[in-house]
Amino acid sequence: MVINHNLKRLKSTIFVLISALLLIVYFNKISNADIKPNDKFSPQEVVEIQLTSLQNNSINNLGIYQCWLFAHPDNKKYTGPLDRFTSMIESKPYDVLLNSFHFKTKLIFQNKNDAKVEVLLDSKNKNKYKILWSLSRSNISNECRNCWMTIGVSQPYNLGPII
């Protein structure tokens, strides 16, 4: 009787632990891509959010999803829905953005509605790239009235091996 009771208790404990672990994993996946565009982010901060997300992209592409959230609606007309955007980021020449070693951003232009951010990026392929991010203001929701979003990204220019 005691062994049967202990076995039932062990099974119950294992079930609770596995359920808790699955919930933690599920909510962690949701929370990794929950930074939404809003009026508080500067153009440089938007680019850094996108680059950090791509730098830490996961097997389920939450980093790409996070980046896509900050794509301007006019940009999405060209890059398409998330699945097409994901294919574009995973393909040349933009694949160098994924899982990079290091990046540095510099605001090089800003007026009331437009901004440009220069990026120097050390890619996982051990080359340094120069990329120009273009941003514009957008009004997509109550939380995002006049917020900065990416309107375009230049093709990465290879500056040569990382020294």
C-alpha cells in the first residue's frame, strides 16, 4: 500500500513538473518577441532592437519576428508577410544579420519624419559589413502614433575580414 501511494505521488509530482516546464517554455517563447513599436523609441533604438533580435534569433525565428514587428507598413508591401520576410532574412545577402558577433550603430541623419542609422556588423562568417537603415514615422496603433519604423535596409557591404 505504501509503495503504491508513493508511486502515485511520484507520478503526480512528475506530471506537475512537466506541465510547469511546458508552460514556462511556452510563455518564454511569447515574451521573447513582445517589444512592440511605440513612440518612446528613437530611430537608433529601433535599429538596435531589430539587430539584437536578429543576433539572438532562435530556431523558431522569434528574432526575425521581433524584427518584422518594427518594419514600416510601406516596407511590408515589398518584404511581404512574415513567412516571406523570414525567407528574405535567411537568404543572401541579409543572412549575415543573423546570429552576428557584434554590431555598432550610429545615427547619421534625422529630421521630423525620417532618419538614417549606419550599422557596422561583425557577422558569423567573420566579415565586417556596413549597412544603412532607413526609418520613417508611422501611425499603426494607439501605442504607435508617430513611432519610428524601418522603411528600408541597404544590402550589406562587405568591408573584409574581422581583424
